[in-house]
Amino acid sequence: MEKIQKVYLAVLNNGTLRREMTATVIPAMRRTEGIKLIWENPMKTWANPISSNRNKITKRFLKTDCDFLLMIDDDVVPLHNPCELVRANMDVIGSPAQVASPGHLMVWTAYVPHPEGKGYQAIDLDNFDDMFDMLEVSIVGTGCILIKRKVLESLKAPFHCEYDEDGIIRYGTDFAFCRKATKAGFKVYTTMHRRCEHYKKVGLNEEDAWDSINSFDMSNTPYNLFWGDHSITMKDWHFIKSIATELKPKRILEFGSGLSSLLLSEECEVISYETNPNHAEEIRAKCTDKNNLTIKLWDGHTVPEDLKTSIEFVARLSDEDKFDFVLIDGPTSKLQGGIGSEIAMQIASIASDHVVICDAGRSEEEQYQRKHFRSIFKLTKRSGSHIERCHYWKRRPRPVTLDDVRKQLNNNK
């Protein structure tokens, strides 16, 4: 029988906890199979200075029989279940968040040595190939960090800052800890797509994520359909339209009919598959002579028979048979009462070299993208900094291997 791993959770705080943590993330952690979560009383982790707080937490952790220490700051919310990182069985894993750096730049909290020997530089995770989740680095932020017991047993005062000869801080707690850990022979990792939201006065990862639209302004509602009302937002449409303008498609395959179907079909042929008969009829009723749109019903579980026939649905599909562009905006996530969208991902991965996925940050959509796109497609663009917006995937000239990713990392060092 596999051993139950014990995780000691400390949420460092200043007297408050975010509702996202208490209502969503921590309950999910408690339900993690094979994990026993021991959550330290938050009143004990309400203390300053931060280095002293972290070292005291470490001492209390080492008095338990827990296998891992998980520390999360009160202004950081993981967009995943951090307890799942235990299964990676790494020495140190930091889930990255965005922070403000000198020069008014937003960077992810994952760093490698600067190529000119000037300390460390942040890795641009948004432009780094994220085919694989775990990436070895030199430094990670401690806003959400999982540490194996043996690491903390080996380091004295692990979170003591480094000072220069004048008593000025050279490296804060996160940098100092990682430097001590790597010097002692332990390895530090970040996660490519298991990231965190960093909340300040404005969520730094979502400041440009949402549209401000007056839903009562009917002049701004094409086809009498509201933006974002179980549909794409205006920002989504501008992103989709920019890709369509670049690709100049003649034939588009779509999963999930809606406002996008009507707008795209003004410029080219759109074949849209919908699982909800009432919704399909509603969109059909809004078609005019300017819409080259065909809406077909399907079960959402299998490849439609007519689609199989029309594109000869085999792995050796020729370029002539492929669609110019695939848009996936459905079926609805299982978490929202729908039937899931994995089959749409499978079809899209074969049917076209260009795929846009709406609501790409939902848990299922994220899972299916990793499964069906990551090695053969490259995540080329996003419609906003928030990960739940649209993602544009473009087929790679050839599949990417782990050796390719390692080579890229070495080139970035």
C-alpha cells in the first residue's frame, strides 16, 4: 500500500485570509488522494519579520512527522491544487506568481543565473516552451513553495537573509533560501503552468483580463447577443478576429455555436457543432444572407460521422483536407454541468494547424490542452494576461522532446 504523504501547511498572514483560499484551494487540498494535510493555526503564522516567521514555522514543522512543508503567503492564491506537487517528489518546488520588478516590468518568480554574472534574471515563462511542467531553476519565490523534509533538516536558519559587509540585505528570504539549498546539493524547480495569482490592490495577473461593457447599451450587441453573456467577450472577439485576419481562412471548424459563429461566418464558411438543440436553433434563427454558417448537432462524445467523412479523419490527414482554423468554445465544462470538450480537442489536433481555445484556463480545458497539444503545437498567443482567456495554438514543424526543452533552458542561462 502506498504511503500517505503528510503535508504541513502554513499560510503566512497579517490577520486575514483570502476567501479563494479558504473556500476553494484548501478544501481541494484536503481532498487530495494519498495526502494528509495538517494546517497550522493561522494565528501562529501571523508574525513579522518575514524571515523570523518562516524560520519559526520551519522549527515547528520539524517537530512533526510531516514529509513536506508547504508555505503560502496570504496575498498569493494557487490556480491549482498545490498538494498535487507532492507527487513530483522534488526537493523544492515553487509555484510562480507575477511580481513587479525594477523598470516597471512584471516578471514571474523563477530565476536563473544572469549570463553576464550579474546575479539572477527572471525566466519569461510566457514565452518559454511549457511542454513539460517541471523546470529546474536556481531561485523560486516563496509565495507558494513546497519543500521536502530532508532539505530543512539539512539547513540551519534556512530563511535567514544574506547581508553585505555594510549590513545591507543582499538577498531576501526566497533568494537566500534557494542559494543555501542548491549549495547543499538540493535541486529547485518551478512549474510551467501550475501558477499563482498574486493579489495586491489589483490582481497583477488579471489587471487587463476583463472587459468593461455596458450590457444595457443595445447598440453594442451584434445579433442582439450580449458580449460575455455565456458567450465570448469583446476582448475575446478582437483576439479571434486578429488571428482570422492573419490567416484569411476559407473554412472554419467550430465547436460550440454562438456569437462567434455568426461573426466569423460573415467572412468565410463556418461549420459549427453544437450539443444543445435549443441553443443551435436560437443561433440559426439569427442568420441572415450574409452568414455562411452551418450548425450541426452532435453528442459531444464521439467524432461526428459526417465530419469523419468530410475530412477523412485519420492521423495522415492531408493538408488539403484540413480546416484553415478551428475554434473551440464548447461543449461546456463538466464542472459547469456539461459533457466536456476533450473530443473537440482531439479532433482539432488533427483537423487543423491553427486552433483557438476559449476559456482556456478552466481545469478541464487546461488538462486537455496539455494532453493533446503541448508536444505537437506551440502556445503562440493569449488574448490577455489572465490564463482563463483565449489561447492560440499553432502546429510545430516537428514534435518537441524533453531534450529540446533542456537545450532551450541551457541557452537561456
